[in-house]
Amino acid sequence: MSGGRHLTKGSPKPALSDDGVLRLFSMRFCPYAHRAHLVLNAKNIPYHTIFINLTEKPEWLTEFSPLGKVPALQLPKEEGNPSLIESVIIAEYLDEKYPEVPLFPKDPLKKAQDKILIERFSSVTSATFKVFHADTEAAPDSLTEISKGLDIFEKELSARGTPYFGGDKPGMLDYMIWPWFERTAMLKYLLPEKYQLDKKRFSKLVAWRDLMVNDPAVKGHYLDGETYAKFAKARRENVHDFDMLV
């Protein structure tokens, strides 16, 4: 609905169409918004995308996202056209509302355990942001943090004995952590030592990553490492080229 361009200050508020289709407020390079795209794609749920410039936000954004963040998901078929925010909340809502393609485990305990792992992955996300957006001096310590965090998921995937955390196909845990794995491909363009995952230390995760790249939901929103690196390098110089793909 934004034609691929990110709406900014002064942009008119998109009119609500009468087709009843969900509306996702997103930013093309945001890993949290990426989560929502993956879940919607995995469940084959139709949706419109409205891209938002997060440095020069439209004045009306808080009508849909009180915290001024993405993702935000507007629900046109619900009374009052409410919106949801926060990627995990949106993901869980979609899994309950559209159960035809379940992503969370049905067993309450297993679901709770997967949600704990999603929360534990936050140590990896915070460390990766330091590498993506800081200078290279932050890299050594942050890369150590990333590796320690990934050890947990390497061990978990090995214990499950399945190609995906969700079993024989990707589940919610797979999609919630994938955006950061997709972005690790930029590190070889950002760091002088051309960092890549240790194939021996993370053999299960490397095999999982190679499978995930070919998943239809992933392919529907995929970007290569060089493209992510180009955006990150510009951001380090305080240039936010949100529309570089348009």
C-alpha cells in the first residue's frame, strides 16, 4: 500500500480499503518486523504492507502503534479496526487466529519452553546489533557474546534431533530467530576478518540455516548479506536509506 516506499513525515495516512485484508506496518530492514512477515507468509495469510520511515515517522503512526514502533498489525475485520504491536504478540495472535498452519507446539509445556527460548535469544539480538551498527572495535566482545548465545541453540537443536526446531518443518521458534541469522551474512562485508559461523562448533545450526534459506516463507522476504551490509554501512554514517530497494 506504500508502493515499496517508506512513508514519512507529511505522508498522508493510507486509506483503509474495504477488502478486510490485514495491514502490516513494517520497515524493510527491521528484524522484528521481519518476524511478522515470516509468520504471515508461512501461514499464507493475505496482507498489505505499509513501510514506515523510522527516523522521520508519519504523524499518524501512533494511531496504529502507540509506541511508534514496527511491526504493527491492523485488524480490519475486528470491531474498531484495532492494531497489535510487538513481534511475538503478533505472532502468537496469528497462530491462534489462523490455526490451519500451526507454528507453536500444541502441547502447552513445549509451547512455553519455545517461548522461553525466544526470550533467551535476546542475548544474541542485542550483541548482533552492536556489531551491525557500531564500529569494528565493538566486534570482538560482541562476537563472543553471539557465539555463547548460539551455543544454547546448537545444543537444543542437537537434543531435538530434528532438522528444524519445529520438527520436520519450521515452527514459530525457527521463524522468531531467523531474521538475525539471515543478517549474519552481512558480517563478512562489515568486519575485516570476514566472520562466518564456525561450521564445527555450530554444525547443526549451519545445516539448519542452509535449510531455512530455501523455505518458501523465508524466500518471500529474503535479502542477501551484501544488501544488508550496504544499509548498515550507511546507517553507521547516519544515513538511513530506507528506500534503497525501490
